[in-house]
Amino acid sequence: MRAAAARRRLPRDRRWAVDEVRELRAILIGVSPLLADLIRRSAGARLRRAGLSLAIIAELGDAADLGPILAQQSPDLIIVGGATAPPAPDAFGPVPTLTLSTNLASIFGPGADDSLPLTPRSLAARLVELAAARGPLLS
């Protein structure tokens, strides 16, 4: 009862305030459902703390179906799973690509010499870097 009364007394702007969030729109290629869920949950939670949001706009088994999606969705990044052969550096045009090693121990990309151990923290850090390079906040 007290909690309900306390909620009614909050200033209107405080109850309805919405922070601006930078949304990273990602396509997953060859990423298993379990790994996709781990990316959503663990990296997603870390990104939210940094004021970012991860939106996985498509999950594909292979890159064969990617052409129309790239044209329609304009993603901010592509994450390629270890089950798929690593793409050529310019395979997806200007869209940054992160490739997960086959044994899921490393993240490669977006640059040719970029490599990190694959952990939720390192993946989130790389996504934060990509968000910072991609542009202004979206609301």
C-alpha cells in the first residue's frame, strides 16, 4: 500500500523519463541458437550498462541469404559463427564483421589484425567500440 502511494508522488518527468540509447543492429551468420542466446543475454546486459542496446535483426545459417537482408535492414555489424568459413575482409561491404573462431576461444575483426579472447566482457567491449565508431545516439 505504501509503495503504491510513493509511486504516485514521483514527479511526472521522473516516472516517464526514457534515456537515449544507441542501438546496434546485428546480423548473426552461422551462430548456434545457444551461442546467439548467450550473446543476447551476457553481452546485451553489459551493453545496457553502457547505454547501448543490441538488436539482432536476423539469424542466418549461412551467408547465401544475406544479400536482400543487407539491402533492406542496413545492419551496424555482422557476427559470423565458427561453423562458417571466415569471410573475405570486404565480403559484406562497409558493414563491420566480427568472426568467432571455430573453437569459440577468440573474436576476430573488424580489422584484419584484430583479435581478442572470446568472453562476454571482451565481446561487449568490442561492440561498444563499434557503436562509438558508428554514429550518434538513436532514441
